[in-house]
Amino acid sequence: MEVVHACRQLDITIPEELSIIGQDNSYIAKNANIKLTTLTHPQEAMGRDAADWVIKKLQGKRDLPHNTYYQPVLIEGETVIER
């Protein structure tokens, strides 16, 4: 949240002059003075898939996926506006 603090010191208004997006909807983002717009990822699905991959690898399976893509979710806060 250092960016928000710096913007306030420089009289830069958020989101009118500068939009800010956070990552992973962290504890800091949830508990800040301003509700941060952030992206979150399906951590439970990612962990489950990783564990499944490791189990299959330990079982000697060879045809395992190399890349798995997950759709992030935008959590709208107060730090971005449509233009």
C-alpha cells in the first residue's frame, strides 16, 4: 500500500488520476484504508491439482500436463474506474 501512501503525499487522486490493481487479494489489500481492486486466483483448485500431479508422478505416470491455466477473478474495489 506504499503506492497509495505516496499518491496521498503527492496529491494524486486514486482512481481519478491513477488506477491501482493488487494481486492475490492479500490480507493487506483487505484491511487497507481504501478498498483495493485486486485479482485473486483459485488457490484451492491450484493446490489440489498440484497434489494430484505429484501423486501421479510418484505412481510413475508419464503423461502428465506441463501447463495448467487458471482464470483469475477480479475483485472490484475503489482503486479503478472505467474510462
